[in-house]
Amino acid sequence: MPSKRNDRLSRVERLVEKIAVEIRELREFQRETTEQIRELRESQKKTDEQLRKTDEQLRRSDEKVNKLTDSWGRFVEGMVSPSAEEFMRKKGFSDVHVTHRY
């Protein structure tokens, strides 16, 4: 018949083994978490770079659109202004002066 001391010792040994297993599992989990964090940081760097490039492309596109709309506006003004004064006078406006932007 096992003694109480042996029974306690056996329980302590099982507990120590269980703790050792849990510590190994925790270390593995920490290693995996560390790797995931590293991968996430790397991915974030790539995302940041892509956002920077996208912002630059949007800025250039905005400049091109603004230049185009300004050019189009000047073209339309040039087409309309020669006859605008005469048209307005025919409609009854007496003090009409067309100015152009520079």
C-alpha cells in the first residue's frame, strides 16, 4: 500500500510535469506571437509605403485636373467673351464690360 508521502510526492511530480508542459506551451505561444508581430510590422511598413505612393499619385492627378480645368475655363472664356458684351447689350444691359483673368 502506497504511503501518504509517496502519494503526495506523486501528486507533486504530476503537478510539476503539468506546469512544465504549460510553460513549454506558453513559450511556443510567445514565439508565435512574436513572429506574428514581426510580420505585422513588416506588412504595416509596406502599407505605409503604398499609401505614400498613392498620396503622391493623387497629388499629381489633382495638379493635372486643376491645370486642365483652368485651361478649359480660359478656352471657354476666350470663345464666349467676344460675343458676351454684344449679347448682354441686346438683352438690355447697358453697362457691360468683359474682363479676362491673366
